[in-house]
Amino acid sequence: MRARAQVVIRDTKLALARDALAELAASVPGLPTRARLARRVEWLGDRVQDLMRELLRLQWLPAPTLQADVREKAVLYVGSYLEQNADQQAAGANVAQQAIEQAGGRFLHHAGGDDGADDVAALEAGLVAADLVICQTGCVSHDAYWRVHDHCKRTGKQCVLVDQPQAMHFVRKEALLT
């Protein structure tokens, strides 16, 4: 009889707790949605942490190498020396020029702007003369980007697209000699 009384007391407490929980849930509108969103936010936070760890891991890996032998070859750098971030972009172009020339290659340059038919002809001539093309996508016109992209795709020339000028610091003399 005591065991039965304990079961009744336990079941009563459990029923009262369930009723209190239901009342609380009813008093807070959108609680299930909020709980689901909270779980999603927690998952996204974990995902961001995983991605940050991956980014740090990749930053500590050796720099990606450009698989090209540029000795006695012409390399066309399409991108402006002077734009909004002149210091960074000039540094990127200068690093590329120094690395290419130290590796024994010939550095060609085109600003990649929209300066008329003469500019388009100069870009086409540079593309034809080049054995390898480096295009700094952040500071060339759309027309120049698509001309470079199309030419390299049609001719099978190796083309390196660089989004930020700082990425040119990864181009090393050793990478160009491999």
C-alpha cells in the first residue's frame, strides 16, 4: 500500500509539472520556434568555429605554388598599378614582376582598363605574346577580365586569377622555377 501511495504521489507531481510546463509554454508565444532557432544558432556557431579553425590551419600551410616554369617565357600581368589601394596593388604587381624576372622570365603588363580600341588591341597583343597570364581580378574592367578568361580558355594558356593583391606575395621565385 505504501508503494502504491508513493507511485500516486510521484504521478501526481509529474502531472503537475507537465501542467506547469504547458502553462509556461502557452504563456510564451513562439517558444517552439525560438527553441528551434536557438538550436540552429548553436549549430551555426559551431560551424563558424570549425571554419575558423580550418582557415587558421590553411593559413599555416605552405603557400600555394604556381606550377609553371617561366624561364625565357613571357608572363602577362593584367591589373592596374594605381587604383584605390595603390600601395597594396603596386606591391602585388611589383612582387610578381620581381619573382618573374628573378626566375628568368619576361614581365609584360597591361592595366586592364576600358580605354578604347587601342587598349583592347594592346590587351589582345599581350595575351597572344604571353605564355602565362596573371589577372588581378579586383582591379580590371569586366571587359578585360572576360577577354583574358576567354582567351586563356580558348588557347589553353595557364591563367592565374588573383582576387586580392596581397595574394601575389605567395608567388615565390622557387614556385616559378618548379
